[in-house]
Amino acid sequence: MRSDPVAGHVHHSRPEMQDIELVQRRERSSRIVRFMTEHSIKFRGVTDRFVNGQRQILGVENDPSTMGTNARQVAQFLSPINHPRVRSVWDPGNELWAGEARAAFPDGYETLKPWIVHIQLKDLKRTPEGKVEAVRLGRGEVDYLGQFKALKADGYSGHLSLETHWRVQREIPEDLLHRPKGSVFSFGGEEATRLCLQSLREMLAQV
């Protein structure tokens, strides 16, 4: 038996304990679905007050630190709202960070495609120990070349932005990855961003 201090789970080798954990995960997933559905219905009632008559678009990002952890949950939130100015900020890297078994592309992308107006670009990979680490864009597990080809084929006209959580010679502290701020997070960011931008240009040249 081992304890996971981050997730708060206790993992057991006995089959009956694994079954209990599976049930707990499904129950948590069901609670999140209910939460997202209830709040999307409430939000729909005040949407007009926020965005009608405005040029701005409200973008909802898939982020593992929120209740909209992955593409499916964000889609479950956006679908009942059904408003042209409430859209999705799609972050393929966050889909991997959230521990999704499905691929960010094509699965996550296809789930959120009807709402996407902005895409944040960062890349990650899993270590043999199961840890997720930021890497240079195009060198991780997200199929960005496939993603860019799909965006072109689908006529995407929204925005792309680099969100550089990778550094060339160091790792960013875990707490700052979730709440970026200050000089400790920014140190080395320009060099890493320039390299990621170079990778982005190289991939776009292949599309």
C-alpha cells in the first residue's frame, strides 16, 4: 500500500481495494459533471448581462487546477450556455497535465472544437516514474503537428499563444507552475520562449 499525498488517494494492491478506488473516482467524476452542469445553467441566466453589447469574448480554459479540468468537462459547461461570446481557450498541454487517458489531439480537440477561439501552446512528457514535465514545444507527447494541420483543414481563424512552462537549464517550482508569478518563474523564460517559437515556426512550415 502507498499513499499519494498530492491526490489524497491510498493505493492498494488487493483487487477489492482497487475496485473501491475505481468507484470513488467515478463518484468524484459524477460530482464534477453535476457541478459543471448546475453552474452552467446558473451562468446562462446572467450571460447576457456580462457579454451582450460587448466586443469581448469570455474564454473558458481547460485547467487541472479548476473544475473544468479537461476538454470534456469544459464542453459540458459550455454546451448548455450556448452563447456566441462564451467560448473555449484550448490548452492541449493541460489535457496531459490533467492525467487524461485520451489524447489531447485528436480527442480533446474534437471535443472542444465548436467553441475554440484561442489556443495556448505548451508541451509536456511523462517520465518513467509517471511525473509530467514541461519540455520544448514539439518534443513532448502532444501531437502539435497534427493539431496544426487540423486547424488549417478546419479553417481556424482564432489566436495561438505560447505559454512557456519549460526552461532550458532548470525546472520551475511546482507551486509556480500552477500560479505563475514573479522573477523566479520568469527567470530563463525569454530563452526558452525563443526556442519554442522557433519550433512553432518549423512545425507551421510543414502544414
